[in-house]
Amino acid sequence: SVQSDSPADEAGIVTGDVVLSVNEEPIDGQIGLVAAIRDAAPGQVVEIVILREGERITVTATLVAREPG
């Protein structure tokens, strides 16, 4: 799922998209996605390749600090 007003939402990622890579690093599932962005700094722009309905799409997202909890 994609949270409203999140960096993913603002980048145009929608529920059902499959993340293939972040900054050219292949992603293997949700754990791989978390690992790919966990060490990035808030404000960093990342390039994300997604698969949507059989089409590869590249978007960019600006990371933000995660709220505790």
C-alpha cells in the first residue's frame, strides 16, 4: 500500500506497483526496499523503477524523516 502524502505518493507510486530497483540497486521484496532506503538521508532524492501493468516506469522520490512509532 502507499500512504497518502508520503514520498511514494508524491512520486506517483500507487498500490499495486512493484518496485524493481532504487538507485539502480535491484529490490527483492519489502525488506529489500526498506534496506535500500534505510541509510539514506532525509532530503535525498532517489530514483525508483517500478512495474505497473507490465510497463517499467521510472520515478523520483525525495526522502523524509520517518515519524517514530
